[in-house]
Amino acid sequence: MAVESSQITGLVLAGGRGSRMGGVDKGLQLLAGRPLIAHVLERLRPQVGALLINANRHHEIYAAYGHPVVADADASLAGPCAGTFAGPLAGICAGLQQTRSDWLLSVPCDAPRLPTDLAARLAAALAGGAAELAVPVTADGRIQPVFCLLHRSLRDSLAAYLAGGDRQVERWLLTQKHRLVPFEQAADADAFFNANSLAELRELERHA
């Protein structure tokens, strides 16, 4: 059965510490005069039926974009997934608990060039199969683990994994029924570029 865009909730992961940027909130750093989160939401919005933002600070600023904001360890959720600032898996876990859709598509807040057909290509890879998760692989063989489409039935598995103290995104993904989806064009490599440091943010600015 095909996965329709209306069945997918997009989740923007903006809950990190921004350690390699000096502790700033990465999603709110400016690129071409606009916060990174605005660029990511603009690319993701047409691909999904609903949106969530994972953030652990500046909730009011993120909420102004008009989408629900969920923290890593939100007491309103059924069984918090992990402590605050516990890494991207904690944000994905919170998103899985919050979503009302069958599928969740996670993307980081610092990848403003993310593919405009990311949801469609990952969903196509899951059609008619038994896999519950799809993740891109670029031409250099690198898995892009935080750009993943996953079924909400995985929330218990992920919560248990986090409760065991592990935080490795790729390690958990590869233990699930998954599909690795080739993104092999030159443009794809650029699309997954994310700004982890101020130098990388400046590089994005030069090409904006």
C-alpha cells in the first residue's frame, strides 16, 4: 500500500544544544536574513500533511510558526522518551508519541537545502513492503540517519532503546525493519548538507 503525504507528519529537530556553534539555538540562526527553521519548514511543508517542531528552548519563538512544539521529555506525553538535550533520537521519540499520523518524517533544523522530494522518495521505497522505516543513503555510501521516515508503531522500540542509555541514531535505525534509499545525484549530496558549525553556516550563506 502506498504511503500518502497526508499520512505523514513532518518533524523538524531543533532541540539540540548547538555545542559546535557556541551553544546557540541553531534553528534560530540566520541564513539570508531568515532563521534556518524557516527555510526548513518552507521545504518540508508541501511534502507532508502536518508538521511538528522539536525544541527544548525558545518555545514561544518556534510556536509562532504555527505548528505544535514538543520537547524531548515533555511531561504531557505518555512516558517521556529521555531527558532534555538527549540527542536527535529523543526528539524523534517525542515526535512519534505526539503525532496523529501513521508516519513521521524527521529532518534536522540546520539542513535548509533538504530534498523537495524527500518524503515522496522515502515513501515510495516503503510501498508494498514489510519495512517500517526508510532512510537516505548518498552516493558516497553515507547513511543520513536523521532524515528518516518511520512508522509510529516504532515508538515503543525507540523509547526502550533510549531507556537503555544508548543514543546512537544509526545503530537503532539499522536494528529495525528498514530500507536504505539511494540518493545518488550530485544535487542530493548538497541537499543533505547541514550547518553544524559557524563556519558551515557561513558556507551556506555564501551559496544562498
